Amino acid sequence: MVFGIGTDLIEINRIEKSIKKFGEHFIDKIFTEVEKKYSNSKGSPYQHFAARFAAKEAIAKALATPDNKGFNWHDIEVFNEPNGFPSARLYGKVKNILGDDKELKISISHSDNYATCVAIVYYKR
């Protein structure tokens, strides 16, 4: 049974503009060390930062509850499994909402201009 679904779409140039305007302050506020290292290792880092931003937003939406008033950006860490599939580690309040009775799956995609993510949280059987 599905607990929640979230999706997010972001223009990559929006993230690029924020990084250029606010620099490391913006990057450090939103992204973990793992996410920064991964994105900066790519030929198009803004594309990968945007994809991780979209994933964090989609996951937050999928885990939204009436008493959930938000989350800390670092409570969601997006990474790639050894097979390349995207996944997320959850910490703090976000991890508590997921609990042991639910699982999270994400799918990330990006083009030259946009990054998107779909997140599904479902109850384990």
C-alpha cells in the first residue's frame, strides 16, 4: 500500500544561478559532503546538484504528513548505488517518518535544462 508520492521538476539554470550568486553558502546549506563530492566530480555539476535538489523535494513531499512542518536539507542524502540506481539515506525527523514499516524508492532524470525526481513511499508487507 502506498503511503505517499512526491515529484519535483526544477530548471537546472535556477540551481546554477543560486550557486553562482551564493556560492558555498548555498551548496553547504542544501547538500551533504557525499552529494557535493559526487556532483562536483561530473562534467556538468549543476545538472547533478539540480537532480539531488529535486530528489530532496520529491522525498519530502512523499513523506509529508499533517504534523510534519518541514525538514532539514541534510536529513536527506541522495547517492547512487553501485549499480548506478539513485537512492537516499534519511536522517533525523525524516528517518522517523519513514520508520521501519515503510520503504522509499526514487527515480531521477535530467536533460540539458531540467532535472526531475519521483519518490514513492510504500508500506512493507
